[in-house]
Amino acid sequence: MNKHTHPVNSRWPLLNTVGAILMAALIPLAGYSQAPAASALKTGDPFSPEVIATLMRKVNEYQAGHPVMKGSNRNWERGTWYTGVMAAGQATGDDSYIDQAMRWGEEHKWQPGTERSGGNVLTCTQTYLELYFLKTNHTLIEPLIQWVNSGRSNTPSGAKVWYLEGGVRYADSLYVGAPPLAMLAKATGDPKYLDWMNAFFWDVHAEIFDTADGLFYRDKRFIGKTSANGKKVFWSRGNGWAFGSLPRILSCLPANDPSRPKYEALFKQMAAAIAKQQQPDGLWRPNLGDAEEFAMPETSGTGFFCYGMAWGIRNDLLDHDTYLPVVKKAWAGLASCVSPEGRIRWGQLVGDRPPPSSRSIRTST
């Protein structure tokens, strides 16, 4: 989310998060059971639900064993990882993931993040809210409720536009900041949180969504900019952030909510636009507008796309025959990018655009 792009090193939580959350989406789609995985592992079928669960655990354990940030961190990077941890626990029924998330929340006394951007601040609270739905313990969300209603300038109760980063509306905010408001409305029954979310989401959409291509610019700085080949710049992971937000929002919106059709239409529009850009190896490239600009695979954007489409199939929003081949091809490509010890390779680290060639993505060693 800042301007610094690093070569791949999947010790960063963001990359492992994307892997965990998409694997958790694939498990129900593939029909997970808790039967022994030995036979599936022998077949080497990357779409076997047991293989998915085994790989997910390896990825999560690698991340937990190789932290980069301080243990006290609860900001957007680690908060995003824990959305994957929770998805893994709920998809598999394995309480160890839930226990892991509980320990993290307890360590931080269920406080929102410490960033300046109001959207980023909310990232960690998605995990608190999901745990609340399991535990029905109001202590887990009380600090969040106090924060969003505090009237501070970076809260929805304190400013009409409270979600900027560096003075701009940005695609990443739609994943980190919008779903917690939908979850909070579900948890409390208070519709004002949906009103705040809708105003936020569609304000960002109005400024940085390209209706002709069905994709988001990362922020307004990239509108009108072109690649070296004269094509538009649609950051892969930036669109992953936006696309990945929609399943999380739709999962909490009531079936009869008047805003639901608009979110569903955007989800379908983006899915169609993204699917067209998939490359022969199943992965997407850093710039969705110009696959040749940086002609290497990129796993963090791909992870979001695979997750979103798998969710869309399972929830009857995307056509099975059209999108399941895209999902399976993407998953096979992603699984091939996990190293034997559980590192996810070919992933762009913290950034806000496709990486320049001088700092291109490369496989970790």
C-alpha cells in the first residue's frame, strides 16, 4: 500500500494471506472432508480438497514461523493475513486456526489498527467481527464500535470522506475498510453502518473505476497513464483488493438489501474482465492492461481472483461451466508457486502499482 515494491519474499503476511483465503474458498467448492489425505496426496491432484487443506496449513505455519513484523503489529498487512486464517478455520472446521486468531485478538485487546487511513485502521477488525459471529462475545467488537462512532476525522462518524490514503481514494481500501462495516451492520442490526459502507464504496468506485474495461485504477494518479507499450495501467493486486472485497460484502448483506444488486452486477462485470486476462500458466500478470509490460507471473493478484471466482461459483453468481476452468487453472498455477517449505513465490510485496523492471518480481530462494 505504499510506494515501495520489493522482490518476492513470502515471509510478508500479505502473500500468505492471499494463499490462505483462496484455499479456504476452494475447499468447500471441491467438497472437503476430513478423511485422511494420504491417497489424495499420492495422486498429486492439486484440486483435491485434502491437498488444498494440507497446502494451506503448510503456508500458514511457514508464515507463523517466519514473522517479519513485530509481534505487536495489528495493522493492515497482518490484519489481511488473519482474514485468511479465519477463512481457513471456517472452511475446514479446524479450531486451531480460530484459536490462533483469538490469541492475536486478545493480545491486541480487540483494538482497531493504528494507521492514519480510516480504511486501513479497520483491517484487523474483520477478524474480530468474524470471531464475534462465532463466540457472540460483545467484548470482541466493543472497541470497534466506540472507534467508528468517536467522531474522529478518520472515522465515518467524523467525516464524509474518512478513508483516504495520502489524500487519494485507493482500490485497496475497498477490501480493508468496506467489509467491516457490512459485518458490523450484521452484528448490531444498525443500518447506519451499511449507509456508511455504501457511501464509501461507491464514492471510491465513481472516481477510479474504468467502466469501459470493467477494472479499477489503483488511484486517480493512474487515470490516463499508459505503460511503455501505450496501454492502460490496471494494477493486478489493486483489482484483487477490489474484487476480493465483494464476496465479503455480499456475504453480510441481507438478501433483500436494495444495494445488493449493484454489488452483484459489479462482481460479475469484474469477473468477466479479469477472466479475459488470465495467461496460459493460469496466473495473471502485474499489469492487467498490458500483460507484456512485465511478463512474469504474479501470485498476490492471482490469489484474490481465484478466491473471488471460486466464491462466485459456489454462491451461484458465476456460471459454473464458464468460470470453474478459470479457477482450476489459476489454482494449479498458484499451487506450483508454493515452495516445499511453504513460501509463496512470484508475489509482489507492498506496493501501489505494477513493479518497475528494475525491481521486478522474482522467485525467492
